[in-house]
Amino acid sequence: MARILGGLAASHVPSIGGAIARGLQQDPYWKPFFDGFIPGQQWLRDVKPDVAVVFSNDHGLNFFLDKMPTFAIGAAPIYPSADEGWGIPVNDPWPGITPLSWHIANEVVAAEFDPVICQEMLIDHAVCLPLACFFEENGTKKGRPVKIVPVGINTVQLPVPSLKRCFEFGRAVGRAIESYPEDLKVVLIGTGGLSHQLEGERAGHLNKEFDKFCMDHMAGDPSPLTKISAIELIEKAGTAGLEFMNWMTMRGALLGDLREISRTYHIPISNTAAAVQVLEQLPRMAQAAE
Ligand SMILES: [Fe+2]
């Protein structure tokens, strides 16, 4: 059976792609951010996953404000990237794993969720950059070590799902993964956040205290997070801080006890509170023996 090894979370900002392209990982501005990935890179080298299920929000490559699915699941054999208009390089494609995608889609629909299923899907910086940072060791290309299942969440345009709904959707995805009959090792990645707002009167809004609260409850009891409404999340984390919903969906898909491998929090990268967190899911056998 497929097994979930753990969950990784990281902020995504287009300028990270520019920094990788220019080799700025040791630059004083960027070094604290990129160094945050080192424990996750080491952990991934140790556990050697086969698949990454990536929870993120699309930034206009697939969906725009006229059509915005609440949840979307990629079911494509390959996921190309494309020019996002930020001047960042277009990433090479990542391979998909359509049988697992369809299994997840079937199971979450059976669990009464209604995602859009995308047999073609582009991946933007929200998918490509965290993958690059976690798997390619600060941009040095080493092929594509995992296949991916991208899962899109509407964090962009109201009405957005609640954190509770995201958590429950994540639960359904996690149960689907663990019922997949093939012996695959799966990691989950939630991208985006943490607090930031890029427009309007509150442009530049950051909330260090709330971000710490979120990371504490990602590693521990997530139930207080499920009580936060979408509007309250905007008030606390900023409009773009809604991307924490991607972290929350990932957290929902972690079904067992957790051990926090690492967390880093760095302000600011492009007016964003940039964070990286790695959570290992303890093997069920070990949990049963405890
Ligand atoms: Fe974003």
C-alpha cells in the first residue's frame, strides 16, 4: 500500500525563481530563506519518496477570475510550466502519475468532495519553486526524483473554502493515498503564505505572531486552526495569506502522529513572511506499538 512519509511546507514567491537562476542562494538577502530548506533536503535524501502530492493555488496559468474551481486535481502524465510574466525562467516539466491521480479523484468524490479533474495542467511557481528548493538542492538540476500529483485550491477569489473545509478535503486526500494498492512512498507539500498582502491599503501587512501560531498548530493540534474563518484569516494574515489554506490541506492529509523535523521563518522575502516547515509522519506500526 502507498504510505505517507510526511509533509513539507514552504512559501512560494516568483522572485525565488529569479534568485535560483542567478545563483543568489548565498546572497545575504536570500541565504536565510534558502538555508531553511537544508533539513528538508537531508530528510528527503534519507526517506527517498516516489511521489509528491503538491497542494497550491494557481496564479493564472490554468484558471483565472472568470473560472475558479474550489479544488482541482491534476491527472496528467506530464505537467509543463509556462511563462508567468515575472521574468523568471520557465521550469522543465515534472512527470505525473495518472493512476494515483485518478484513485485520489475517485476516492475524494466518493467522500462527497467535488474537485475539477484536470487531464492537462500547467504548473506555476507555486509548484515548481518549492519542488526545486526541496529536491534540487538550491537549483542544481538533478533530474526529476519524484512524480507529482498537483492539487489546486482556490485561495484567490471569494468565496474561498474555509480552513476546516480544506483540512477535511486534505483528510480525504490522505485516506485516498493510503488506500492506493501500490507500494509507493508519498510526501505531501503545501506551498504559499505565510502572512502577506500585496495590494490595497494594507499592502506590506505581516503578522509574525499569527504565523507562529499557525506553525505551532501545524506541528501540534491543528483543531484551533479549523475554527478560523476565511475572513478572519484575511484579517490576520492578509489577502495573500489565504495561501495558508494550502498548508492546512496538506496538514489534513497527514493522518498519523507527527515529528517536527525543522522550521524556519524569515521576514521578508518580497514583502512575504517566508517559512519552511518539515513534518515527518511516524510509521503506523511504531504508533501501534507505543
Ligand atoms: Fe502565491
